[in-house]
Amino acid sequence: MKYLNLLSLVKLPIGLLYLIYTVGNLGTITNPATYHVNTTVVVATPVELSSNGFNAKKRSTFTISGQTEQVERGLTVVHFNSAQKFEYRTFDTYSSEEACTDLIKVLDQLQENNAVFAILAHDSASNIILNSSEELKKAGFSQLSALKSRQAYIMHNFSGTIYEEVNDNSVTTALEVPTTISDEKIYFPKVRYEFEPNNNRYIAHAGGEVNGVKSTNSKEALDLNYKKGFRLFELDVIETSDGKLVAAHDWKMWARFTDYGGPLPPSHAEFLKHKIYGDYTTLDIKGINAWFKAHPDAILVTDKVNDPIAFANAFVDKSRLIMELFSLMAVEEASRNGIQTMISQEPLMKIVGDKIDYLTINNIKHVAVSRRIIANKTKLMLQMKEQGIKVYVYNVNFDPGKDEKYVQENEIGLVYGMYADKWVFDTENGELSK
């Protein structure tokens, strides 16, 4: 161990000088990112920004001190309150003019306050509003204002000036957060929406998880998750080679689950011969009807099927049926025939004109969207909530950390409910209000 006096400090590399704010013992540096001063440990915070354009076909991420966050389509702004504390928000600049306007406003505020921040693009992020923004150009975002469709992009101002990099496919950079950051301002506050717990907010995804296995669409999954508290059950409904309705996510997954090696799709008789992982019972329409007849307070939510009249006529109780539908034609056909409809995200976004008027006219009370889009569709979510339209989000458990508990604590209230693999919603007394 060497003892240093004040004069000897001048011999140290400039990069270490600012770390030593007391005179004492300088420990041996075993990790180049960690420096010991007396009993004080100063740890540099590593950051990796990884932007992938549409053609890269990979999720974009940022990693801070080993914590990785996946981001959605558009431009994600990461603001640092300190070297260890950060907040972020994704703006879907590709499809939303409102998001572009909000982004430009936030960037202006960040720069005005001398904040430390980074930006990365995912998928497609360009928009004519950004490309024509004189405000962005004047602020120094020359490459962002010229960003083309499907390009990767990163930006940061860690060195005090704007650094930008663009690539047609991918851009990755590794750096360290400045240790001197001290910024208490919050630009992306979490908004909490009040809601009353109720078990009809939760749809058992593909019957729900059974013994750690997801997407079985099996009788055992229905039995187990009914006991846990679910009353809404999603089943994926597809057809066998001879046109019979059965519950399976898709034929490739079913074949993998059952070790089936024959032609796909199988016949109805072949489908019934096989159990999932040798343990779980597959369901055809007869089995589906038998289960729901035995559980008169359970509701079926369909996925995959887009023929509302044929399936409604085949199901045991049309009053306990909600059909997710995937075209405006199917939605309108269901509406005319008194079938409860859950409009899926794609046809919802294709509605021309006032979406709320369309949903109201067609008596649509349920909507299914990816939870990945709701942060950039807050206005629409709140409009549907005000009209009593129940929005359920899927893509739960698709992104790291975005599980049922996360959605329950951060997104339910803005949306009505979720497609969940696990039941994790008990209140303190173990019961939910009806």
C-alpha cells in the first residue's frame, strides 16, 4: 500500500484525480472500473445502448449496470437522475404525430435543463414531423432530423455535447455514465390509475399455466386455473384437417408438445389420440362444451377463429362467449347477430374516423391490444375507459420483467384487464370482489 501526499497527486492520471476527494490510502485497483479511497468505493456505471432497425429483426435494448430493458418501436429517451438512477419513455414516432410532438417537447426541456440523457431507436422511428423539424436541427440533432425509415440510431450527451450514430441495421455503443450527475427532475412520472379488483379483469391465457407449462389449451389447465380464481378463459380455436374445431395454439406447437410426427394439420381422430407432454388432455369442441357446461360461471374468450356465427352456433352458451375477431367484416357480422365481440388490435387501428363512435355503433364492449402500445395510446385508452369499453392487454410475460405483477401494478386502471398465464391477484383476505 502506498501513502500519498498532496504533491504526489499531480502524478496521477487525470481520470483518477476527480475521484480522490480525501487524502489517505489508495487501495490496489483490482477492477479498472472500481477505485478505493479510504473506505469510500466509487463505481463507474457501465451503459450499453443497442439500437436495431427494422431489417435487423432484433429487439433493441439498453443495459445499465447489468439491468437490461427492451424497448418498443419508435424512439426511447433515457434520462439519468444520477449515475445509478434513471427513467425512460418510448415514443412511437413511426405511427403517432402526437408522439413526435411530445418527443420534441421533451428533448427541448432536457436540453434547457442541461440534463444527461440518451436516445435509441427500435424498428422504425422516422416520421415526416421529425424530418421536417427545424427545432430538432437547431438543437443539434442533425442525424435524428434526417433519420430514414427502418434505420438504427443512438444518441447521448455524456461528454457534454450531442453524439449521434446511424446505421441501416444496428448500432451498439458501450460507455460509462458520468458520476457527477445530480438531477432530481422527473420527466416521465408514473401515473397510477385507480381500479377496483375484480376477477373478470383477468383472462387465463390459453387456459392458463399448469405445472409451469404455458399455452396447453388443456382441460387440466382449465381445471387448475378455475380453482385459483380465473373466470374468463381464452382458448385458441383452430381446425383439424377434416374441419373439426379443436383447442390448440398452432399445429407446430401442438406437434412439439405431443411429439407428433405426422402430417399437419392432423385429422380430428388423430388429434384426440395424443396428450400434451403425455399428461394433459386436449380439447375438441365437444370437450370445450362439456367443460363450460360444468362451470356455468365461466366465460370463453376465443382466439384464432374469425367466423363468429359458425363458432357461436357450435358453442354451448352464446351468452358466455366473447369472440376476439380480426377483421372489421367479422366484427360487424358478429354485431348484427348479437355475438359479444372483442375487437383485436389490427382492425381497431384500421378504423377510419372516430374509433369510439365505431365501437359504440357496433356495440363492442371489449378490446384486445398489446401492452406494448398502450404507453403511446394513452388518450385512446382513457377514451375507451370513459365509454365503459373494457381493454385487455396481451404480451404479458413477453418482455423481461413485464409479468402479471408488473402489469397489475403499472397498467391496470389505464386498461381494464390482461391475458395472464398465472393467477397472482389475490387480495389480503384471499378473495376478490365480484
